[in-house]
Amino acid sequence: MASHHDTSTNPIDSVGCEVIVYVRNMCAFRVARAKVRTQPPAKPNLQGSLTLSPRSFSTSPTSLKKGAKAARESSPSASSPSSGTDDPFDFSTLETDIAKALEHLKNDLSKLRAGGRFNPEVLENLHVNLIKEGNVGVKLSDVAQVVPKGRTVQVIVGEKDVCTFHSSLVYFGRTASSPTCIQHVKPTVTAIQSSTLSLTPQPDAQNPLLLTLTIPPPTADSRRAAVASATKAAETANTSIRNARQTQQKKLRTLQVNKTARPDDLKKAGTMMEKVVEKGVGEVKRIVDSAKKVLESG
């Protein structure tokens, strides 16, 4: 009887093959993972495949933004760093303006006659017209010397009245046509007589360049006029201080609108500003009151 071969698959052999394949795959996976761990990470090629592109941000037009925000973003001060003008506690301009007002006040008061004493600067600042046709004007101190001597004041003119017959003469920056008389004594006398000083210069018989002024004693009317002038000078100084305060207030208002300073700082700066102004006004009162006492004394 011929032998017969069974071609059917043995279940045990099939399971064994699957186990062998599974074990082989697991070994290959572990070997591959071990290689990955031991190898250093690959560095990216920044100059090659990796390209960094800046991210673009879209901005809406200024015209589409609302009021104050658009104004802040369009103004140069919004993007620029804060400067000295953005400091609410910077009172240098205010203090400088107040100092100028006080200096001008002292200068005005010094020109007033005090207790019979005469200030020579009043004469020295008079306007002297040297050439009538050319309207050449200089200060009296440029052509004469003022020398106080007790109840009199001497005015010594530097040069005599002269005439030139040259074709042209450049004098004090002007060209005078010939003949031209350049006078010094006569214009000086005219300047003193036409002023509000109520003084009459007397020429000296021996020295034509010497003029003598007699200072009259102060009267009740002259004292009242001097006090009134001092009061007017104080009002002018106070007006200048108020104008300086207004300028500082506008600066603080600008900082508030632009929101470049904190509200608390602006409030403190406003209080400090008022103290600076009050100090200046008080100094004006002190100076004028002191001057009035001297002006009212005989």
C-alpha cells in the first residue's frame, strides 16, 4: 500500500514561526533604538534648509484709530525717549523768568530819586541824537561822563561840536554828506532838557565841555510821584511773574494731555509751581515796600 503524505499545516509549527519572527523584530527594534540614543543630535543647517523669516504684523491706519490714541502714536514725543521738557518738576524756565522780572524791578526802582539822592544811571541812559539829519542816537554815557558831587551833578562831554567839509564821513555806522556838523555838547543839553527829570544843565564858562546840574530837594509831590512809579514797577513785575506761571501751567497741561507724566506727579508739580510763584510775588512785595520807605523819607 503506497504511503500517503499529509500536506496539512501543523499548528505547532505555525506558532513557532510566528514567535521566531516576533523575537527577530524586537531585537532589530532594540538595536535601532540603541543606535539613536548613542548618536549625537543633528545640528540644523541655519544657512541651508532652515530659513527664519520675520513675522509681519499688520497695523491699522492712523485715521481708523480713535482720537487720543491716534494723536499719541502719530506724535514724535510718543515714540521718542523722555527729554527734559517731559519732567513735570523742571521749574528752571519759571525760576529764570521770575529772576528776570525781579532784576528788571530793581533796575526800575534804582532810577527813582530817593531821599534827595540822585541816581547817575538815569542820566547815563538818556538818548542823545548826535546828527539831526541822520538821526544817529547813542546813550549819553557814550559821549559824556556823569560825576555826582553832593547836590550837583557834573556832565563832562568827551568831544566838542565839530563840522567837517569832506565829501563823506562815516560816523557811528552812517555816512554823512558834506558839510556835516557832528555835535556833542548841544545834543547832550537837549537830551537832558527834554527828559522827565526837570533838570537844567548850566555850561561852565571856562570849560565848554562841562555841564553842571543842580539837584533840587525832594518835595511832597516828587515823593508821591516816586512812590506811584514804584507801585507801577511792582505791577509790571507781578504781571511778568503771572505770565511765567501761565507758561509753566501750559507745560503741565501738555504733559497731562500726552499722558507722559503720572497724574500724582502732575498734582505735586502744580503745588510746587504755586509755591515758586508765591515766593516770587512775596519777593516783589518785599523789594517795593523797602523802596517805598526810602522814597517817602526826606
